[in-house]
Amino acid sequence: MNRTAYENDPHVRSFLDWAAPLIAGERPLHHSWNSPRWGRRTFETVYGAFVAYDWPFAVTLPGESSPRRGRSYDDSIAVLDELSAVLQTSAANEDAGTFLEAAIAVIRWGGVRRNERRLRELGANALPDLRSAAQQLDPTIANLDRLDRVRDMNSGFSKIYSLVIEGFPIYDSRVACALASLVRLFCEERDLHSVPPLLAFGIPASRGSVSRDPSAGDLRFPRLWAGHPRLYAVSNLKAAWLLDALAKRSPFAELGSKHGLFAIESAMFMIGYAPVRTLAR
């Protein structure tokens, strides 16, 4: 299944029409959560969640000796744009060493350091392996039934692919939680008794004691487990298609195609620390 077939599915079209006013801010969100680390956060709109983006990081870029630090959206986008340029230039120049160094920097920015070990195991093969997978993950030509070259895929590798592939968002437990929450709320409002298969986003393992599975009753979402990269890639691609379509129908479009996608994904990241349980009618 490609993007056109996916977006033409009746349930997907119906969800996009339902979600568009929420993403555009025409319908309030009224979502809040409380965390020992982050404190209490409240978001009245999806765009407000993007404005409130907060991710503290310290990462040393290839060729530099001291770390870059930041926590705002602008801080992150500046560093990620630079890392994207390094990844793409080193790939074009067949510079496997610099590519690996930049990929590790992405992992460190994202705080998913367990993937650094896997990258170091790949070594010089990281460049050809990830480039081969990226060819199948390009949302403009991807087919959900042909992802056999995607051998490494989880929240950490999703971050790397997002900087190598245009239109490919990060898909982690928080983004998944937010998207699946919206799907569950859509199903409830439309009196659907099960989650349509094409909207059944996989839920990665949550970190710590926080549950990020918005399943309720018969509205269930599958779990994503280590060792099943294709299933993870399917959810990531569906998220790419949906988020891009929604971004184009909202204020996020004013940020441009590249940054608009990262901005709406960042909003999902902030919302998805915990499931959204209700929406104002």
C-alpha cells in the first residue's frame, strides 16, 4: 500500500476530516499531565503544545570539541538541521566515518543512548545499511508491503531517518501515544467498536513507569517490540502520511513543508507524555 491508497481509505479520510479542526485550533484540546521530572503541563490547543516544546539536550556535533546545549524548539531545529546536512553530505561523499559520528550525535540529542551500541556494531556498514533502508522509507514512494531492507528501526533509528529522509517524522512512544489517543477519541465519537487497521498505530515500549498506551475497552492498539523493525516502520510511515496531511491543513503549513512536519510532530511529542482521555465537544 502506498500513500495514495492509504489516504483514500474511507476510515483514514474520515479521521483526517475529524482531526483537521483540532490540529488547526478550531477545536480545543484541553489536555494536561503531571511528571516528577517535567512538572505539570497543560495544553489548550495542539499548536499551543508546539509552542510549549521543551527538550533539554547537550550534544557535540562532528568536528566540534564542546557540546551544543538547548531546550526550545528553535534550539533543537538548529542543531538537527546541521546534523541533517552532515548526514546527507557524508552519505553523498561515501564518508562512512563522519556519517556514523553524526548518527551517534542524533542518538545523543534524542537521549536514546542504547542505540549507540548498535550503531558502533554496524560501524562502516551503518551508512550503506541505513541508506538502503531509507530508500524504502521515503514517504513519497514507500509501500507498506515492501520494507524488507529496514533492519534497524526503533525510536532512536527513527530520529536518524528523520534527518536523512524528507517528510519522515520521528516516531517514538510520545508521538505514538498522541496519535493513537486521537484515533481512539475519533473512534469513540464515531461509535466505532474497533480501531480501523490502517489507523491502528503501534505503541513502542514506554520508558520508566509511564504508560503511553491509550487503548480502552475494545479500542486496542498493537505493541511494538524489539526485533520487529518492519512493524515499527509501518507505523512510522503511516504517521508520516497523516501528519503531513494534517500539517498542510493547519497553521503548521506556514512553517514550510520541512519544518511544518517537525513542528506538528513536536506538538505530538509534548501531548503524548500521557494519553489524551477526553475532548471538549
